[in-house]
Amino acid sequence: MPGATGRVPLSIPAGREPAWSAGTILQAFTRICRGVVAGLHARLRVFLAVAAGIFALEVLLPPAVLSAARNPMDYFTFNPWLPELPRFIYASDIPWQRKIEFLPNLALFWFSADSPFGGTDWGFAVTVSDLLRFMLMSLLFAAYFALLAYCWERTGAALRNPGLGQQGGALGVLTSVLGFSTGGCTVVGCGAPVIPVVGLAFVGLSSGTLTLLAGLSRVATTFVLIAVALGVIYLGWQIGKSVSAEN
């Protein structure tokens, strides 16, 4: 019977949960995690090989492009200040706010080339934030391709589901190209602190253009990370379904 307000009270049928209940979300999360773990365990070599290759490419591609477009690299070094880092972190007279602001921009190592006219022609430095971004990008891409290989070779999901093989493969190629061509690089002597790899060959552009490229680089890198993460989630969901069926 309607209540005093004339409204019929809403009720959930017994045995059914809302589509986005905590239990449903937990089950989906568990299924995705189970699928990701199973796929990576089965294709661990693929995961490690892709992660190492992408990380090396992220580090070595910028100086290689700069060497080809500008002058050949002739110097590499780790930051000689790094042995002082523990003392800096544990120093009681330095505020933590200053430490937190300083650490992400700390250069760990760099490549450079001398100018024939004196001084440094270009330099490419890898900071703490750059290193973390390279590692995240490498792990995400490695997980994506390892899970895709598992689907193709073990479960056959890519054959039964054309979208997984075609759309997923296209996503991997697209994000690979975007990731390597737009990933921001910390470059000195180029008019902007961070520019995309594709911009390294055009360092003679105006500072305004380089600033625009830097902004596009940040947006594109974020898009790449989100796209690959969604691909990993989708593949984990598919593999988790097959694993649950086998059990």
C-alpha cells in the first residue's frame, strides 16, 4: 500500500544487489586482479622483456634523436651530488615541504653534447619524476602486451572475440607510437624545460611553439597512460572470466 505521502516505497528483490553495490565492485576487482596475475605469471618472460625494452627506449631515444638532429653525444654522467641525498633527506634543519618540492626535479643522470662554438649544445637529464614515469609506462605496456599474448596463445579469447584482437592490438600500436613520440623529456639548451621526443629534432622553433609542444606532451602522455591502463583492465577482466570458468 502507498504510504501517507502517496509514494510507493522502493525495494530491492531478495537475492539481488544493485548494479554498483560494494559486493559487485569487489567481485569485479577480484576478477580483474585474478586475470592480471594469471596472465603475467604465464607470460612472465614477455612481461620482463617488453618492460626492459620500453624502459631502455624511453631513456636512450631522446639522446639518440638529439645526437642525430644536433650534435653527437659526447658526455654522460650520474649526478655527483647523489651521495649527499640521504643526508639531505634526514637533515632536521630542512623543512619537509622543501624536500618534497626538491626531490621530483632532482636530476639523476644526464647526457650532453658540447657546442662547436663553446659551451653545451644540448643536454638530456632524467629526473626522479621522469624515472618514475618511465617505469610506470614500461610496466603498463609490458602488462598489456603480456596479457594480450596470453589471450592469443592460451585462451584463444582474441580469436573468439575479434574486438579483443583487432581493437586491442590497434590500441597497443596507437599508444606505443603516442607514448614514444610524445613522452616529455627534460632537455636543457632548447628553450623549454620539457618537450616531446618529436620536438627534439625541431629545437630551433620559437619558445612559444616549444611551450605548446610541452603542454601537448603532458596531455598526450596522460592519455597514453589512461588508455593502456584501461587495456590492462579489460584484458584482466577477460582472462579472469576464463580462469574462473576453468576452476
